[in-house]
Amino acid sequence: MFLSLLIIVSLPSCLLRQAPLPVVVNTWPFKGAAAAAWSVLRSGGSVLDAVEKGCARCEEEQCDGTVGFGGSPDESGETTLDAMIMNGNTMEVGAVADLRRIKNAIGVARAVMEHTEHTMLVGESASLFAENMGFVAEDLTTDKSLNIFSQWLKGNCQPNYRKNVSPDSSKSCGPYRPEAEQEQNEGPRHVNIHSHDTIGMIALDQNGHVAAGTSTNGLNHKVPGRVGDSPIIGAGAYADSSAGAAAATGDGDIMMRFLPSYLAVELMRAGADPSAACKSAISRIKRHYSDFFGAIICANITGHYGAACNKAPGLTEFHFMVSNSESDTPVLKSVGCF
Ligand code: ASP
């Protein structure tokens, strides 16, 4: 009796209670995306469809200008897209990176998963694959992205992600060459609340099927060819129906070095509740990059969820959406950063 009481007291509360299922959690206050995913799930659709439709809604709505076409032009003015989708039952993944001229990046990621034996396609070849699969090729540039690009050129190409180059990338536009070793200089990171965002979405159904996905146009003024964390499995998102799912957003160049989504899922497998798992994944990065810009959402297979973010300039609180049967409509939640 005493022993069983002890065991109950020491188990995390999330393992004792079942939370409402199905549930969808997504990064940032992207309400349209949450509503699109929730309407798929509540009408009996699959978690993969929910994640795909939710992220696709953000691509259409150009959520924050940081998902889909017409946002985050690179150094040459082009918008390129990164996306992934993961099936936590089969561990299949489809991902695309540096995708050009195709608006529906998460749709192409799903096509990679369902119509190839591969996991990730990139660049021009990913666009060609998409066209062959019936996706329409169109210019992703808009007046807004052209304007962001021309302002950047007028401002001597600032902010700028090059380092150790000549001419000095903190003052001048390129073309750049490598700088002589003795003059090398790290330069500041320019990632802040205005330069990026990603829709990251995780979904669980009543049968214990878990899925995750992401879609983004990456960082404003990135070096052409730059791929962020969003399409990288275990970094941008991860799903395993035997443990849970997680999705990350923020400074992908830093965050992908730590596979935070994979780490959070493994911590939940080991019994950590979702908030603690999210926090530990952020702490791991913080140890090396104390003021990195980033956040993560987590959910375990009992339907409990959590989120965490690193306190950084411009990020003291992180907003995310939760949709489940408790309110039957997506609810905006927030967590204080630490
Ligand atoms: N993680 C994305 C990237 O680095 C951007 C973001 O989520 O804010 O491409």
C-alpha cells in the first residue's frame, strides 16, 4: 500500500491523467492554420491531413509574411521555402528545402513522403519534382517582398549573415570574398522577432496516431541556398506515436545544431511532462547560445502539451494555439520565456 502510494506520488501528473484527444498544437498565434487543422480532425480526418491542411492554410494566408510566398527574400530577392511532414506511426518523413516557385511547400513535402522512397528533396530538383507531381510553378515574389528587398539593398545590405568576408558585410553589399585570417570577426546575429517565423504543428488523434509538420520561408535576407531547421527531422519537428511530438521555431541556424524536437520527444518518452521536455530542449541550446531566439511546442501521447521559449531581445512571451474538444475551437495560449 505504502509502496504503491509512493509510486503514484512520484509519477509525473501527465502520466496519470488522460487529456482530451484529439489535439492540435501549433506555433505562434496562427489562428487560421489552427482552425483548418482542427476542422480536419474533428470531422474524423487523419492527423497527417490535419497537419498538411493546417500548414497549407498558413502558406495561403502568408502567416506573418514568414510562411509561404512573398516573404523573407534572400540576398538575391527570391523567396524560397522549407517544409516537412512526419508520420509518427510509420516514422516516414517527407521534406523539401530551398524550394523555388511552388507555393504549397508542405504539399510537396507530403508528396515526397508518399510518392518517393526518399526523405528530402532540395532546390531546383525539388521544384521540378513538384511540377511533375502536378503542383503549379509560379513566381513567389510579391510587391511586398520586392520592397523588402529594395530597402535592404538601399541600406547597404543590412542586416547581413555573411562573416569574415571582404568587403566588410556589416557595411557593404557583395560580391564577397573570404577575408584574410587576421582580420576575421564573428559579427552579431541578426535574428529577431521580425526576421522569421515558422508554422510548426503537432497533432494527435484518439487512436494514438501522432504527426508533425512545419512550413516557412526562412530568414529575411538569407544567403541563397540557406536551409533552416524547419525541414530537418528532429530539429524543426519530430513525431513518434510511442512518445509524442514536438516542433520548433526561431533561429534555425543555431537551433538545428541541437535537434531540439528530437530531444524533447525522447525526454517525454522517458517520462518528462511536455512543459519540462520543452524547457530542457531550450536549456540545452541556451548553455551554448544564451540569448538565442527560439521556442518549442511539445505534446505527449496522453494529449498533454506544453511550450517553452528562451528569453531574448524581443521575446519574453511565446504565443501558440491549442485545439481540442475542451473548447471545440482553437484557443490562444502563452508561456513566459525563461
Ligand atoms: N526556424 C526558421 C528558420 O530558421 C525560422 C523561424 O522559425 O523563425 O528558418
